Amino acid sequence: MTQVNEQPEIQPLKLGELGAGAGRGQPWLERQLDLVRDIKVTVRASMGSAELTIASLFALREGDVVTLDRETDAPVDITLEGNLIARGQLVAAGDRFGLRITEILDPGKF
């Protein structure tokens, strides 16, 4: 049995490079991205939150309104695996909700 003790070559990858046209002229980057392109991640949109007592929660009925801690024109937070990555506006996309990305946060901050 042959043992390999060599460390793989590690290349820094900035998230800003992942946009359209990423890796053009950089075959090593394209190969790295090919390794992760099909990995599924969880992206969530948060319009706000509310703090309720257990009694208030159990008292909720259909038609009740829970007031969130955000203004109606405040941006929606977009998180990737729990990390804030962008903000956007809630829009109608046919018979579903959608998000229009209005701000992508600095990749160094997440």
C-alpha cells in the first residue's frame, strides 16, 4: 500500500470571483468551481421577526396579524447557511414570491 504524504496545493478563492464569467482564462479556477457547482446550500430570506410569549403564540388564530420588527419598505435579509450575504426586495414572480437582489455584501464580511 502506498501512502501519499503530499499536501494538496491550496489556492485562495475570493467569493467576488464567482460571478458571471468567473474563471475565464483561469483553468485552475474553473476546475475548483466544477467541484462545488452542484453542492446544494440553503438560502433563506428573512422579512423580520417578532418576540411573543408562549401564551400569545398559542392564542394565535387564522387571520391574526403578527407585527414584525421591520418597516414595510425595509430590505429583506438573504442568508446562506445562516450568514448574511445580501439584501433584496420582495417581489411577485407569477404566483410565487421572489427576491430582487439590491445589495450584495462585501465577501470579506461573511
